[in-house]
Amino acid sequence: MDIRQAGDTDEEGIRSLFRAAFHYDLSHEEWEWKYRRSYLGSSSFVAEDEGVIVAHYGGFRMRFWNQGRTHDVYQGCDVMTHPAYRARIFARKGIIVRTAEAFYEANPMEFIFGFPSERHARLMTLQLKWEPHLFITVLKKEIAKAAGRSSLLLRADRGWERMGPDELDRVWRQTREGRDVTIDKASPYLHWRYRDNPRGGYEMIGFRGVIGRLKAFAVIRVLGEELSVLDLCVPRSADLVRVLLSLEKMALERGVRSISLWMNPADRDFSGIQASGYAEEKGIPYTLRVFEGSGIAAPLFLERYHYSKGDYDAA
């Protein structure tokens, strides 16, 4: 069994393993987006048995923001073992455990985080020293008609080309001051994660005031009659209720009947969104593994991480 860092020539083997593990295809374009064009870089390790890739552990490099400091971390992705090898033991450790340990050793980081299934979250805690998981909180609202006076609404601009990087970065800098632990979502991140994602369908919506200044923005995805808010950036200086009303009006004009988003109950905007008619639901697990020297402790991350649906969906 050979456990090593993946290279360009491993693409077909990794994509074949992905098909066997998850029963759908990872396209060439998506593989390139993940492992060759990530804005801060990616890493990928494989386990190979007689020339066949039978396990894989991947991750995007990320920057997190916390109280004026940035932190170097990874988000795990495409963790998989071929079905025929899942019960095999190599040197008293499972193949994916050995592959994960090689990934951690090769990539210095403060912590690694992810959104596993509940079963895999428990296994990661037992086998890979990850923290016991918590669950995402989902907020959802059924919308039948637009509420509020038209004078309260902000002008909604649709399209990535309508928002310049300087505008996005200004709104993001103002927004992040009110967040404790968050991915640093400056324009290079937003463009790579959403605009340049080969899966497509991620729309940028900007909210402007009377004089046209960008006050807030959202990244959305519409599937059927549901609009998912992947990211929502509303500075303290903006009116959250006006942003939500403007988003609901736009959704109704497009035939959407419900809006959903992820938000940590510890976030400053949580109560305001609930007061606007959004009901709380239990979502999927999230967890992390912290490494020596990390500037963010596990309890702080788990309690205060400002997660959004785009942190998971676009990955």
C-alpha cells in the first residue's frame, strides 16, 4: 500500500474512486477547480494498491478571521475509500486514517474543519481526534406575499458583473467586525468559491440605497421553489430587516415560495432574522480537529463559528 501526495496524473484515478464511493461523477472541471485553481491552494493525498487509487483525503486551504487576526486552516473534502477496501486494516489502522494522517503531517495548519455525516463525524472523533460534533441551525421562511412598504426596500442588483471587488471588500470588512469566527470572505474567495465554480447557479445579489452605494450583498442559489442564501453580508450600519424584505420581494418575483439560510444562534443577527418570520430547524453536523499552536480553541469555534450554507454547498 503506497500512501502519497497526489499529482496531476492521478486525476482519472481520483475521479474513478469518487464514482465508486459516491455513485456520481466528479467532472474534470470540478476536479481542476478544487485541486488546481483554489485561491489559496489545495492538498490531496491518495492510498494506492498495486497501481489503483483506493482512498483519498483532500482539503482546501482557508483563512479564518477572528478579532483582527487571520488563521491558516483547511476545509476537508472528498474523503473517500473504495467500497471494497473499507473493512481492510493496514498496519492496525484503517486506510483512510493513514491517508488522513499523511495529509495532516504534510500541511501545517491551525485546525481542519468540515461538515461530515453524523456517522462519519462519530468515526472521525474516535479515529482521527476530531471534536464531538454539533449541528448546524437552519432558518427557513415560507413566503406568500411581500411584506412592508415599498419605501423600505433596497434596490436589488443581480449579477457578479454589477459588484466590483472594491465594493465587495468594503462591505465584507464592515461585516466581519461583527463576527467572531468566520472564513475571511474577501472578493478573491467569493469569486473562486461561487462565481468560478463549474457547478454554476450561484448568483450575486447586491442591495443598494437611494444614491446607489452598496449596503449589503447575498450569494443565492434557486432550486425549484426554494431560494438558498449561501452567504449574507450585512454590516451593522445597514438595516437587516430592509435587506430581508428586499430579498423576499425579489424571490416572489421569481416564483420562489421559501427562503432558507444557515446561521449560528450565537450570531448577532440571529434574533432579528427569527423576528422576521424565519423558523428554526436542525441541520447537518459540523466539527473540527485543532492542532498544536492554534490561535483558536475548539470550544470557541464550535460555539461562535459564523457558518453559512455556502461553506458546505459550494464545496
